[in-house]
Amino acid sequence: MDSLVFENVRHRPLRTIISLAGVAIGVVLTVMTVGLAHGMLRNTAERQANVSAEIMFYAAGDFSPATGQALGLDTLYGTAILDGTSRVQPIPGVAVVSPVAQYLQTSVTGVGFELVEGIDFATYSKVTELKIVDGREPVGDEVVVDRRYASDKKDINGQPIVLGSKILLFGRPVPIVGIYEPEVGARLKLPLDTLQRLVVNGAEKCSLLLVKCKNPAEQDTVAAALRSTYPSNRIVMSRDLPSLVSGSIGSLEVFLKVVVRLAAVVSTLVILLAMYTTIIERTREIGVLKSLGASKLFIVGTIVKEALLIAVLGVVVGTIVAVLGKFAVEAATSLHVDVELTWVGIAAIIGLTSSVAGALYPAIRAAYQDPVHALSYE
Amino acid sequence: MRQTIGLETRSRHDSKMTPILQTIDLRMTYHVGKMDVHALRGLSLDVDRGEFLAIMGPSGCGKSTLLHLCGGLLTPTEGKVLVDGEEITASSDARRTDVRRRKIGFVFQKFNLFPTLTAEGNLKLAERIFGKGSGDPERRRKVFELLKLEAKMRHKPLELSGGEQQRVAIARALVNEPALILADEPTGNLDSENSEVVLSMLRDLNKQTKQTIVMITHNPEAAQYADRIIHMRDGHVVKEERPSAPPVSPALEGVHP
């Protein structure tokens, strides 16, 4: 290591820390934002893959499969679709209809949100792959969770979760009586009637109906019949979910690009400001370098190397913070953060190149300083 | 207009030898607002190899401008500067920088050491700029030994006295074996005791290694250490003298036997 560069970085610890933080923030911003977006998308896709129902039947209004909705759908629709009611005929080709009530509550830790689902276990297990692998199905004010929730979260006493542990749901301690697999829908699942009692005073309401066809090849016919019978309701085909996710990825990519560019701008500006201040502070030293015969390239190289050293430290610190942030976010919330090596690399390249870019102007300015003026600088 | 001092200098030494430093009809005019300030008005000067020259004069007489021109830090309005036979005035900035790196060592009044580096680190930096990579440890050791700084190699400038800092600055100027050392008021920031130590070391360097030194000073006593003194006024050389013998001070005893 060039001792002048190394000693300059050591000589001004506060300046170094601030500059380093600027680069680290850029890295954290990039890695965490991308990781969060990709982690949530991946998790959504994985969980949706375990739903074997071909059709999702929603109330009228905005469609948002990843978030909870008000329980705006009458569960009687389910009976109507499957068996027919006094108002409508049953839809031919439907094998099973399972009502799902979703409710988004503040996370137990107070950071972020948790999706809770009320399900009818008898029908839900027919439209998904869900199986209780440990314990039993919940009854009344009881809950089952998936394997990951059980391993990652703590009970209300801060202890690891085992069968019988209690967690806080709707502001009250609720025992965990079973573990299910695979991951599908919300991690926390209550009996449908319990959620209806807690959220809508026992009204027969749900958020969506999962509709499984007798013959998957006839799902379009079934969907067409549903659309014809319930034109105001929103009907989503499970097979379309990947393209819906892709659609959201399209706009997400734009958002991520903005974040990445913002990170680059932050790093560039912080380094530019730090190095600009540095060369003003070291004007006399630059004059001395020139008197020693240092070329313009040597002076530019010295300043750029100093910025690069700070940037390398910033990238390392930023990556460590991002990894710690991943664990903190996942421990405190139900969010998923994928720290991807590719994006750590991209963030590192952005941090390093923006630091060089930020250092270049001050460096060139220093290299072109009048040596006599620089030597007389006080 | 060529002044006679250089010719006399050549006759004093070897007339066939090229002066290490030549200035020919050197003129320098600064533009200060709407005024032209003539710092040098056609100054010609030869400095022979192995000579210790002191330049004296009142403030504003053009001493520092002359030194900066000789070091290639400034470009004259007119005239020429030749360092070791190479004309640097008509050269590009890169060329002047190259000549400065290869042939000139600077010593400043305010020492101008890098405060973050040790004494040895300051020398290593000069070596790296010179293009010696990690430098020559043996050469550094010899230079430190010559300047009685062996025990101070690992010290940073703020841990050294003014006299020691200036000796490190001289060591830095010497480490690349320059043809010429340009010293700008090297004792201007030192007390009399340290001044004598530094001046004595410069004189001994000159005598023992034939190192050419051009020194600017306000101090007539300091100038007495040189072989030749030129006096400047208003951008001209107005007088030349040769001191008989440098003063001997008890302050040097034990520091520089």
C-alpha cells in the first residue's frame, strides 16, 4: 500500500468515516433494496407454486395477491359456485372451492407486517399441498405456522418456538398447535371462523376463493362461466401469476434502477466533497509534491487511490451492514431479503467507479494547481 | 543584458565546465490588477558545479521568484534558465517537472514535510516520485547518517524539533542525488542554534560531496557559510562578494564535529 495514501486515510478518521459511510450507504441501499424486492418476489412465487387451485376468485376492486385485503367477499359465493344457491346455478366443472380470509397485522416485533390467513382446513388442503407435519389442525383461538416461521421466530417469552408456544395475534397470546408444510400463502393460519370472529364479528366473509377444477384442461371454460355469472368480480388464473409477477418486475426494475443510480450519485457526491475538501486542505502538500517533481499523473493517482481505498472500505462495511440488515429485517418482520452475490458485486463496482468519478475532478484540479501558489498557501 | 558574475565564476573554476545553473537575461513580470510588477529585470547568473551560492536582498527584490524560475516552478516572461545544460524555460510543464525530479532538490523555510509520514516515509516518497519504487534503504541510511538523524528515522515531523525537521527536509532533497539544491530561507523558521547546525551541515555537504547549493537568505550571518554571495535589489544583481571564512559556533559542537 502506498504509505502516503494509507497515512492520509488514517490521518483524518472523521473525514474517512464520513466518506466511507457515503459509499457504504450506497452499497446498503443497492443490496438491500434489490434483495428485498427479489426476496419478496421469490418467496411469493415459491408459495404460489404450492397452490394447485387453477382459479382465484376475488371481490370487485383492486387485485393484490401479495397483501391482505379487507374481507369483502361473501363466503356464500363459494357455496354458490360449487353447489348453487337460490340465486344462481352451480358452475359446472368445479371440484373444490376453498374460502381464504386474509388479514394484515402489525408484526409482533412492531416492525413491518405479518399476513394472517383464516382457512377452512378441509377444503384448503385439497386446493394446495398443505399438510400438518407436526401437531394438529387448529381449533378456535389456535394457530399453525410453517417450518420457517417456527425456526426463525420467537414466542412471546422470547423462546424458540415449539408446539404449545404462544405468539401474539390480534393482541392476545395464541398457542401454536401445529407445523405445516410446504410454505403456501400466509405463514400464520387460523381457522376461518376464528379470523371472521376476530375481524368481522363472525360475518361469513373472506378475501378470496381458491377454485380447483375437476379437470385442469377445462379451467378456461370454468373461468368463462365464472366471469359470465359474476361479471363484477375479479378472476385470476393461477397460471397467469408468473406473468403478473413479471409485470410487477417490469416496474420494479425501473424502481431498482432509480435506487441504484441514486446510490451511485450519493457515493459520487460524498467522495467528491470529501476529496475536494482534502485537496484544499492539502494545497501546500500538493505544491510540495510538485516541487519534488511529481507529475500530474502521480498527483491524480495519489488522490484517486485515496478515494479508492475509502471506497473499498465503504464497500466492505456496506456489505457487512447489508448482510446484518438482512438478518435483522428477516428476524423482525416477515419480509425476505435475498443478498445476492451478483448485486453485491454490482454495488461494489458502483461504489468503486463512483468514488473514482467523484475523486477525478478534485484530483485533476490538484494536478493543475500552480505550484508556487500552492506552496505559499496557508 | 548579461551580467559579469557568471563569467567570473567560470574563471574561478574550470572555464570549460558547463555551469550547473545558468539564467540568461531573465525577466519576470507579474500582472497585479492593472499594474505590472517587474520581479526580475534581465538577470543573468551562472552557478558552477559544487558551488555554494547565497542570494541576499530585501523582501520583494525577486529572490524567491528567481529560485522558483530556477526550479521550473514558474515560467519567465523572457529569458532562459538552463539546469545542467537543459533549457527548461521553453519546455512543457511535463518536461520541467521531469528536470525538477531528476536534477533539483528543494529545501523550504517552513520545512514542508508531509506530517502524516515519518522522516523515512518522507524520503521514500521522494524516491518514489523519482521513480525508484520502494527506494534504496542503504542510501536513505547514509543520508540520515550524514545529517545525524539516524535515531529520528521513525519519527513523524511533529515529533521533531524545528532543526531536526529542516535536516529531514535537507535529507529528502538529497536522497535522489540531485545536481542542484535550491534552499529558500532554510533557517528562516529556526532559532540561532538550530540555524547554525543546519547551515553548517549544508556547508559540509557542499564541501564533502561537492553538492551545489543555491540558498536564499535574509540573514547576513547565514550567507557567510556560502562560497559566494550575490545581493539583489529591484530584480537585479547589484553586488557580489566572497566571504572569507564561515563563522564557527560552539552550538555545532557535539552535533556536527
